[in-house]
Amino acid sequence: MQGEPFSDELTKRLARARSVVVLTGAGISAESGIATFRDAGGIWSKFRPEELANVEAFLANPDLVQGWYRERKRIASEAQPNPGHEALVTLEAEIEDFTLITQNVDNLHRRAGSRNVVELHGNIARSYCIDCNASYEEQGEQSEPDLNAAARCEDCGGLIRPDVVWFGELLPADAIEQAFQAARRASVCLSIGTSAVVYPAADVPLAARTNGAYVAEINVEPSAIAAMLNETVLGRSGKVLPCLVDAALQARQSMNQQAS
Ligand code: BJW
Ligand code: ZN
């Protein structure tokens, strides 16, 4: 395993693991051409989070916020999953109990073929009316709306918002429950491409660690919680993950051959 950016320990733990939990953030989609939130050139470098990702900002400036999401929805739908997303599909096929928890709203994990996906912050493909709750799955995708007028509900005229979780809003209760249960069961946890500054998502790897999991992050730089984890693997997830998954699955195969 010489020359790899990850330890033999991580490879062996992953090779032996029956229960794995993964948390992903915007960094895993960076190599698909989707800007992150907090990196230079990221979404937040043009707008501060509190300007756009909260309900007060939306009510004060719905056309701006809707326009921002419309643009991101277009970018996400045109993007393709990258080798990082794909490596997680390969890993899931080999692990008995595998949960992929994502903060991303871009749908790329599902499009790559991941099955047990928990979306903590919603999904940009869905929208709903803030007054009558009517669902607007295709909103903004078919026709080109007037960018100067906020999109409104056909039934009641209410404002239409993306089905995502903004600051100060509760995460979906079932997603939280599944995420933390999986974190408590896991023997290995990977935290990938997240700055780990947004809670409660950042608590997922910490909960896994508290409950005895070996926790490694994969990031181009150490995250806010790096000091509390077992290992930081520095590198781009689209490069590191395929190597790590390959190494772990090879080690698993030779372990199984020795046992039989
Ligand atoms: C690469 C790479 C490559 C680049 N390979 N890596 C405890 C303490 C303090 C505050 C709180 C707390 N608990 C709750 C709060 C309040 C708040 C919060 O966390 N605030 C902090 C910022 C201080 N949390 C909330 O409000 C949450 N709700 C909640 O807790 O409700 C209960 C409550 C209510 C009221 C008061 C208190 C409690 C909701 C949080 C919702 C977050 N929503 C957003 C927008 C979603 C919709 C959308 O997409 O527009 O979620 S904000 C944004 O940040 C988005 C992301 O999912 C999230 C995380 O960002 P992420 O994914 O980590 O991206 P980046 O850009 O930050 O990092 C990218 C990383 O990738 C970097 O590290 C790069 O280095 C790396 N990278 N290229 C690998 N190729
Ligand atoms: Zn309505």
C-alpha cells in the first residue's frame, strides 16, 4: 500500500467492515463541475449563506433565491456522477450494512446508482408551495420562467420554494433518525468532501467515532472536525475513493481466501 494517501489501517478496517456509514458534502460533486459552498469560487463566495439559504431571505427576495436555485438545478441536472460517486456504489455492493448520508441536494449519488441514500438537506429537484404545500416536481425545468417574477402556485398563488433545508430549519426527522442510527452501528465511517461546519450533519462522523467506529475523512484539506477523527486522507475524492475501495476490496478478497 506504499504511496497511497491512506493508511493500511483504514484499508484493513474497511476490508473487515460489515457496517459502514458515509457522510458526503459538496466536495464529492466538485469534480462533476458543481461548485462547493465555501471554497474560493464556491457558491458562497458570491453570496453569503445567510443572504440566500434561509426563509427570511427567501420571503424578502423570492425571485433572487428562486433564480439561484433554478441555475443550480440546471447545473446539477447537466452534471454527471464522477469516479468518487461511482466508487461508493461499488463499495455498497460489498458491504452488508451500508448507509450513504449526504448533505448534497444534487441527486448525483442516486444517479450514480447508490441505493441506501439518506438526504439530510433535501433535494433540489423538488419544490413546493409554502402556503398549500402543493408539490412542484418539474418547476422551472420545462419552461423558462420570467426571471424577474417570483414563481407562484397555480392553485393558491403562494410562493414556490425548493424542497431543501435552510439555516434555522429542522432536518427531516426520518433522515436524522436513519443517519444517527447508522452512525451508531458503523465500524467504519468515511466523511467525504465536507467542511463539517454545518450541524447536525457534522455530528454524524463524531457520533460514529463516539460509538467506536474508525473514522476517516477524505478532503483536499483538513475539515473543521479533523482533529476529532482517526485519519485525514488528503486528496480529491474522485481520485482517492476509487483507490481506497479497490485496495479494501482486494484485501477483503484475500482475507476470505485465507479463511476458506
Ligand atoms: C473536496 C474536493 C474534492 C473540495 N474532493 N473534497 C450547533 C452548533 C452551532 C450551530 C448550530 C448547531 N446546530 C445547529 C446549528 C445552526 C445551523 C448551523 O450548523 N450553523 C453553523 C454554520 C454555525 N444549522 C442549522 O440551522 C440546521 N438546522 C437545525 O439545526 O435545526 C434545528 C435548529 C434550528 C434553529 C436553531 C438551532 C437549531 C440546518 C442546516 C441547513 C444547511 N443548509 C445548506 C443549504 C441546503 C440547500 C442548498 O443546497 O442550497 O446545506 S447550507 C450548505 O452547507 C448546504 C450544505 O449541505 C452544507 C454543508 O456544506 P458542505 O457540503 O460541507 O460544503 P462546503 O462548501 O462547506 O465544503 C466543501 C468541502 O469539500 C471543503 O472542505 C473542501 O475542502 C472539500 N473539497 N473539492 C474532496 N475534489
Ligand atoms: Zn399553493
